[in-house]
Amino acid sequence: KNQVEQSPQSLIILEGKNCTLQCNYTVSPFSNLRWYKQDTGRGPVSLTIMTFSENTKSNGRYTATLDADTKQSSLHITASQLSDSASYICVVKVVGGSYIPTFGRGTSLIVHP
Amino acid sequence: DVKVTQSSRYLVKRTGEKVFLECVQDMDHENMFWYRQDPGLGLRLIYFSYDVKMKEKGDIPEGYSVSREKKERFSLILESASTNQTSMYLCASQYGGVNTEAFFGQGTRLTVV
């Protein structure tokens, strides 16, 4: 069972609309959670990192939230643009020196004009 | 800017061929990773390296080997390519430490025929 679950698997929205992507994790002990954006045919690029003590962090039109108690994170995209069409991947790291993060399978977002 | 460069964007090889995928980073990162990415499965770790000449198996090492003779270069080797190794291959590098960001290459789309 994947320890990082993302939903929905795919999402289609109209340009200008808002959307929220979800990430639930079971890996522990939790160290940080990162959201990556992956454009088609490209490698992932980090959008934001959330550590245990952070609840909300924004990066332009992207806002990530973290609830460490319920082990849930969300990525909210405001006023979507065509360039937001991509896969969004949630990645969780544990405390304890492991170099290896646990990846979610991603949410594929398509923004239509 | 951090740069992680993969030697090829697209590669077509025949079944049974020995295939080399090269990855070079320019930021003196200790850690380097090879992932494969398949639709619906997300990123899966093949091998990683935390130092020169050091390597560790990831989740799916079968059919692959790696080489890290210099800090900046991490090579993935398919000893005898098979059609089920057709995939997108992503290389990543990062500094040691839990909260550091992994930087990805642009990916190599390998097709084995």
C-alpha cells in the first residue's frame, strides 16, 4: 500500500477557476512534505516544502497547507492558468537520516481555456 | 541555478542491448538518484548513491546497475534491455540533509523494441 495517497487522480478545470489537490500520508515519523510540479515531458520542480511546525505556505498562486495531526496536506491553486496544466506530486520525508523520500502517484491537472 | 543534465531526451534501443543513461549535476551534491516513471505508478526508485563509489538499491533494482566514479556523474546501466524497461527515466541530485530539495533532470524517454 502506498504510504502517500493523492486525490483526485486527475482533474479538469476551466481557466480562472480555483482547485484543491489532496495528499494523505501514513509515513512516520514525519519530517517534511514537498509539493512538486511536473510539466509534460519534464522533470519535477519543487513548489513548496512544509515542515512539521508549518500550517500554511504560499508560492504565488499556490498555497499549501499541512495538518500534521491528521496527516493531510492540500495544494490550492488560485485563478488557474493554462500553464498550470501539469502533474502535481506530493513527496514526504521521514526523520531519521533516510535519504529516500516517499512519492505519491500524482494528480494530473488539465486547465481548459 | 542548479543544473542536472541527462545525456538523452529520447532513446530507442533493441531488446538485449546494453544501455547507458548518463546524469551529470553541477552543484557538488552528495546524493544522486535514478527513478523510473510509468503512468499510474508514479516515480519509483531504482538506485541511489550518497557518495562516490557508494550505491544502494531502491525499490526496483532488478535488471539495472549503476556507477558513480565521480561525484558529479551517476550512470544507470541496463545490462540487457527488455521491452518492460520502456519508460521515462529521471535522475535527481540533492545535498545531504532532510529538508534539502531534490533537483531533477529533464528525463530520458527510453523505448525498447
